[in-house]
Amino acid sequence: MSFLDISILDTKKVIRTINDQYNVDYSDYSATSFKQSIDNVIKINNLDSVDNLIYKIQNESSFEEIFYRDISIPGTEMFRDPAAWRELAKILKEKTDCTNCRIWVPFCSTGEETYTLAIILKELGISDKIKVIVSNRSLLNIQKIKKGEFPIKQLETNNANYIRYKNNNSSNLDKYYSIEGSTGKINLDLFSNFEFADYAQYIDKGPTKISLILFRNKLIYYNLTLQEKMLETIFNSLSPTGLLFIGIKETIEFNVIKDRFVLVDKDEGIYRKKLNNN
């Protein structure tokens, strides 16, 4: 089945079934991107129709975790958009109050962004000063990220991005990972101050006193209703003057909540929580 074979009616049937069986509402996700995500779940699990997918959701309890894993927003390579990571590293390096800072990475379906952040904190020498919370609804995804796993086919791209991030052709990521068969594994000591959490506990209320939230390239998967809801959760989670990093490909300028943030870096999509009239 190709993506184009999935109708709007099919999508609504899947959303209704998920709500009935799992008590999870996907109705405010972007229709186009969610259709593509359904297609992805069908292909990964070798199903041949939406009806077969619905059958598994309704009749196989073990499929719930598999569904969350496969429906998750796809990840990217490490150090994607190197200039953005350089700017983030600069901000973290210049923060004089970073002791006991907290960073939240919600909806982290694969580990590349988490591994990138861990390496940056290590190289800045502040890994022990910053607590990082990584969350996703899928426990299978969280378990994989905790293991530090990534496909070795990404190594060339990851390393090219890292060279651009460092502005140094002799830079190499190899000191941060090992190879086991067809899988790369990030050194787990990079996660000494990381907490990996089931996102279900943060649906309507996120962790508090967060200094920085990494939410890159995620808003495009939501309609305006869900964007507003997530941005409200983010706003309430951030500490005074906390930062939101959404990346260069997205904006909050069309959201009602935009006036509660100040644009810090237009080129890299970084916002600061606005308090009162400041």
C-alpha cells in the first residue's frame, strides 16, 4: 500500500480506533503527516491494508508499544544543521548560571539529537552541571536511545556534520562511539546526568524549572490546536527567561501564544520565555 492509497476516511478510522483502544487522541495532528505516519506503520509491520492495522490495534495488546514506536516523529542525523548547534553551544557556554540547569527534549523518537546534545555538554565540560530529561511516549524508543544505538550507515553523514559544527576538518566523532555489528553505540558515560522518561507523564504538564527545551522540527506535525497546547505546556515548563529551540525550519509567529516569547535568534529559531512586559 502506498501513502496515496490511504484516504481521509481511513485516517479518521485509525484515529478513532486508537482513541477507543489506547485512550490517546491523535485528532489534532496534521492530517497529511499523520497519513504518512500510518503508511509507515503499515510498511514496517508488513501489513497490507488499513483494516489489518485496525485489527491489530483492536485485538493484539502487545501491539500498542510497537504502534507508539513506529508512529513516532522520525529522527535525524547527529549535528544536523551544524550552525544551529554551534549557536546553542555558544549560549550554553556563556550562561553563568548553568549550575543545576535542566534541559528537556520531548518527543525524542530516535537518539541522534540526544547524542548530539550529550557530546556538546561533554565538550563544554558542563555534563555534571546540567540535568537532561529525554521523553517519548514509546518505551521501545526510549530503551533504544538509552542503549545509545544508531545505524552505522549514518556515520559518514554524522561525521560530516560534526566537522562542520567544529569548523575543523580533523575533527572526528569516533572517540564517542563504538561499533557492534551493524550498529553504532554511543559511549553510555555521556548519559551520566540524563533521565529517560515515558512521555505519557508529560502530555498536559511538562517537567518544571526547565532552562532549555529542544523541540526542533516538530510543530509541522501538529495542527494549530495541538501546536497551541504544546506551546502552552512548554511555556509553563520553562523557568523565567528559559529558552525554546525550534530550529530554522519552523516558527511560532502564527500562534496565539507567540507574544509570550521573545525571538532571540531568527536565523536558528531560538526563543526566550517572556515574563510580564519584558
